[in-house]
Amino acid sequence: MTASERILQILDERKISQKDFSEWTGIPQSTISDWRKKKTNPGTDKIMIICKVLNITPEWLLSGIEEDGNRGKKTNYYVIDKQSELGELMVAYNSMDPRQRERIMGYAKALLDL
């Protein structure tokens, strides 16, 4: 199954119209129609917004493999929206010098040990 087939399957299952999906993602309805009619797939620049709107992982969208499944290799990374609280935390952490990062990690570990 292709990425576009997975998207269209979810839209059908959740009874989401192409019009609504288009409005939520900013992807033109004609492009979404092409996925069905011409068997095309979304561009890489649209993957993250599609995943956010449909609440799915990029791994599942692109491969069909569930994150908690036992098929394939487990990923060793996270996909984080920069505008989320965790994304803001990552931006702040990345702007710190090594000493500040070490202090933050020590604080986080101490909180987990409570």
C-alpha cells in the first residue's frame, strides 16, 4: 500500500471529506484527488502536516509499520513539532552551552528519581 492509499483509507474510515482535509492541511483538493485518480503520492514537504492532522506517525504513513509492531528495525529518533512544548524545549536545549546542558540533564534525572 502506498502513502496516498493509507491517507485515503484513513479519510474514508474517519469520514473526513477531501474538502475538510484540504482546509486542515493546506493541500489543494485537486492534489488530493490526483492521489486517488492518478495514483500519485504526497510530496515530502507535506508529510509532517499530514501526520499531524491525521495523528499518525511518518513511519506508519510511509511504511505501514506500526511504531509498536515487531516488524522491521525500531527507530532511534523522535519526530517533534517545533511549535509544541517539547519542540520549544528542544530549541532551548540546543541553544545552551555544554555546561548548561549538563545541568539540565542532571536536573531532569533528579526529577525522575523522586
